[in-house]
Amino acid sequence: MAATNETDDQNQLIAVGARISQGPWRGTVRYVGLVPPTEGIWLGIEWDDASRGKHDGSHKGVRYFNCRHNTNAGSFIRPSSSKLSFGSSFLQAIRYKYVTEPEVENASNTAISAQQYSRKNLAEIEIEAPNMEGVRRRNAQLHRLREVGLGGWKMERGDDASSKGDNTASSSESFAEVARAFDEAHGEKEGDIARTCPNLRWLDLSRSLLPSWQELSNITKDLQHLETLLLHFNRFEPISQSEVHIQPQAFTNLKDLRADGTLISWQEMCQIGLHMPSLESIQAGENGLNMFECDLADQKSPFPQLRQINLANNQISNWPALLAALEICPKMERIILSDNEITSIPPVPHLTNEAKARKLLHISLNNNALQSWTDLENLDAWCLGLQSLSITAEHCPFLASLDPRDIRPLVVARLPHLQTLNHAAISQTERRDAELYYLSRMSKETAGMSSIQRDQLHPRLRALEEKYGKQEEAKSESNTKESSQKSTLRSKLLTIKIHKSTSIPTSKPPHFTSSESTEGTEVSLLTTTPIRLLQGKIARALGIKGGARSIESIWALLNDTKQQIRNLDDDRIIYPLENLDWDLSAYNITKDDQLIIVVNEN
């Protein structure tokens, strides 16, 4: 439906479904016509940003249009409204940005500008506009362009431009936002894009005024080398399964699609995926995704090459439904699920084909409110090949309640195949130390439980006992000896050797650095006293300047016989005594072990 307007060009552009911009606001035309009792033509707009809207498409009890995305994102404006723009063609936008020569200023302005260039601001000027005239001259050869960024770009033009018959906007500001592939009214035709810039590999059309995937395909069909396409915050009309008019070969070689904030559904994503056989990576954050139905007439996989998908900042909560949806991606390896609504990961159903989920190598669950350790252990069952995990503690109550220094070793110990946690590699030494720490801690917590209870609460505990030996066996011998002794302070004293070090110890000899004798100092400590209260005595025994305040950390250097290691060039197990409210017995420290005291006496 069209309306009488100032120019024939604008008459052709105003149609239901057209995209417009008005200053910083973008929207979609949902209605063109009369709105009684007023006279003249009105445009009913659904704004991308709902805060710009005033209603849901109705006026005085009469509905003129419906808002597709936001209930109250609608308003009416006149076709002659200030700064109203219908954008430009793809080639016009490229020429505006990459070819248009800068306006020549008069002599007085040039002289004033020249005075502003000084040593004080020269560096800043060069950073903002490094030889832009040379850049424009080189880019004027558009066939050499490999990367083009037109994402939400606009250009101000002077009155002389407006006087040349360019009346597509009602102000002197002409927008170069892409709204269509080519403009026949300006002499453009099919094939011009292929002849002008055929070598594009990377293209940013974010926040454009393109109305549909069909119109986008009219551009990309001529860009046969295109590999990366950015479409953030576009608003394309929905794809109807029975009426898809995507140009053949439009996305044949595309490997990377980025479409945050486009409000695309999983169904639409699968439909467009059928036209992108080479796609390897999808970024689809902030799209409100929470359902994953995919009903395609064509039974072939829409994503035969897809290896990575970023679904951050959506509303995903159903883990099994998500994994089931990803079964159509046979090569999927990496999935980003940060800032979603996943609160639980249930056990793997017995009838589930686990093999399809096991190919996932990396998962990011940052800022999801998982409720228990069981969720992480179930994650390991869903993804047996999981190598890398990102997870934050703030939203997870079972992690937030822990000492921050305990979180990493406890996660590492519970996930046996993990190689990287929060982008930091897990070394063999770190894994061994984490598993021994977990074994020692959980053995105490599960004392007195039945084997069934222990296996339910700590499924990794049995495997670690088989790997390192049961902690209970070592304890039972000492408990037998101690049972014959009276419970006196003397029986709770532990004589142990301590060393002062200026750096964090390592598992490799000489283990720590010290300007003093490596023989160490023997000191008797109560095993039932919190480590925090023992720091003063340790500082006095070692003659540490500044006393306990100079102690940065305390580390346990385990005896070789305890760690049951042979022929490893005297490598030793070392771990920090991070929780100062625990006592030495909680860390299973014996007289054969040693303590390394890291100090800073400066």
C-alpha cells in the first residue's frame, strides 16, 4: 500500500514491511494509510527499540496493525517527518563510505584547522584519521576490497548534495544505511555488485534497513567469496517454510554467521541453514531463544559443517531439549551458553543416544544458576569427551558458598577428562593435587556413610580411591595407635619441619627458594588449632620480620611415601593450605611432611 508523498522515489519506498530510520531509531512499516479523524497519510511503525513506541498498533479502539516483537513498540508518524530515511542501496552505501571525497573547506576554515595541529594533539589526530585521503584513494578501487563494514553507518551530506535532486530524506542528512540490493531508479541493476566488489570476504550489515533474508540474498549472491557475515540487530521478516525466496548460491561459501539481537527463532535458523552448507560458526545471542522445535520438509541436516554455536544471553533453560536440537549438527564441538537460565542438568536418560552429545568438547556455562555438584557431574555424563569448561561461581549456590580458592580444585577433581577450566590449562600436576585434595576432604565428609550414600553424593570418590589408595586405610593405622593413648595436649602435638621461602614452591626440586639453610626448622604445633592461630608461632620460629602479617601463604610438601610415587625425579606433591580456619589434621598433615612458608618481608 503506498501513499502520496513529496517524490516518486519515496512513493515507491513506502510499503508495508519496509524498513525506516529516524535519527537513531529504526523500525518497520506495519501500516500505511488514514487514521481518522485526522487527515492525510500516516505510517504505522513498529520500532526496534520498544521505548520509542507509544502503543500496540491501535488508536482510539481501532487496531491498525500488530507489533510482531514488542507489544507497545508502535507509533504513527507522517511520511514527511524530520530525518525520516528509507536508506540506500548496497552499492550507494559502499560508495558513500569508501569513495566519496571529503568536502573542500574554504581557505579561512583551512587556516583555522591548520592552527589546531600541534605537537600536543598531533598523535590524537593521527589515531582518529590516519591519512584518510590516501585510504579513500586506495579504496576507490572497489574491486580490491576484502572487508566492508556498513553496520549502522550513516553519512552527513551538505546542502549542495541535497540540491542535486536527492530528496530521499526530508533533511540535509542523507543516510547510507543499506535497505536494498540495488536501486533501479539510480541506474543500478542485477550484476552490478559482482562487477563492482566481487572479492569481499568479510561483510558487516548490522543494524541495516534490509527487510528480509530474500533482499539480503540479492546482495550476497554476487559475493561468491564471502565467508563472514555480520547481521547483528537486524529485523528480517519471518521465513515461511512454504515460501522461501532465497537466491540460489547466495550463501554457498559462508562459514561464519553472526546474528545477535535479530530475534530469529530456532526454526528460522534451521531454515536459513539449509542455504548455508559451508557454515562452521553461528553467533545468535540476545534472541530470546527458549524453544528448539525444528520442522523441516527437507530431512537433510541444515548444519552439516557447524562446529561452534554461541547462544549467550538467551532464555534457554531446558538442557535435554537443547542437546536434542543439536543432534542435527553432526560436527558440533563448541557451545557457548553464558547468561542463560539453566538451573539443572538432569541425568542422561537410558534411552538417549549419548554418542551424539559426546562430541561436545567445550561448553561455557558462565552466569547460569546451576544448583548442585550433581549438575556438573551429570554434565560429564552427557559430554564424555568434554575437554574445556567455563563456569562462574556467583550464580551457583553450591559454588558461591565455598572459599574461592577451593572451587577450581574441586571442579577439576570431579570432571576427569577436563583439560581446560575457565581458559586456564590443567596440568598433570594440578590434576593430581586437586584429586588428592578432593579425596582427603571428601573422605572426611563421608565418614560413617554407607557405600551407596557415598556413591550417590560423590561418584568420583571410588575411582580416586582406587587410583591413589583409600584414605581410611592410612588413617586406621594411626587411629589404632592413638586409641591406646590418652587424649592429652601432648598426644595432639605434631613436630614438623618448616621452611621460609620467598616464592611459591613447585613440585620440582629444589621445591622452594630461600636465602637461608635448606635444612629447615623443627617446630611443635597443635594439630587441632586453626592454622590462622598457628601463624604467630611459625613466624617467631622462623624469625620472620613483621611477624604473621608477612606470611603470604602456607604450603604442604608431602612425603614421598605418602604420595606413593616412584621414579619421578623426586617430584613431590605440593598444595596450599588455603583455608586458614582449618587445622593441620583437616589437611592430613603428618610428621613426615614439611610446611613451606611463603613470606614477603619487604
